[in-house]
Amino acid sequence: MDELFEIIFEMILEGTVGLAKSRRVPLPLRILAAVLITALYGGVVFLIVFAGLACFNSGGRVRGVLLFITAAVITGALIWQLIKAVRRHNNGG
């Protein structure tokens, strides 16, 4: 069952990323796809931070800190990809 959810989730994510990058798709749909991807990653980061807080408050300080670091790395990677995409768009490529 987990594999089925993973396959479905991967198909949706890949389709949404492809939709956001395609120049043949109207701009409002590309923006909607980009917002959907950002909300998805934001939800994952929120869940990781929430789990980190729960671990930190229940005495698992090391696990809580590791989860916070994981959330920071995911957020940093998302911001880095956004900056690269904006720069690439501004340079015309």
C-alpha cells in the first residue's frame, strides 16, 4: 500500500513540476502549479518542524535538533532552487 501511495505521489509531483516549467501552458496555470509545489514542500517542512518540537519537548533533544536541521536544509534547498530559477528567467535562459 505504501508503494502505491509513493508511486501516485511521485506521478502527481512530477506532473506538477513539468506543468510549472512548460512554456506551452498558460501562465496562470504555471503559477498555480508553482504555488501547489511550494505549499506541498511547506507542508512537509511544517510536519518535520512539528515532529521536531514534539521530540524536543518530550526529552529527545538530539532528535528534535536533527529534525530542525532537516527542515532548515529542505527550506534552504527550496529557496536556492527558487533563486536559481529567477536568475535563469532574468537572464533569458
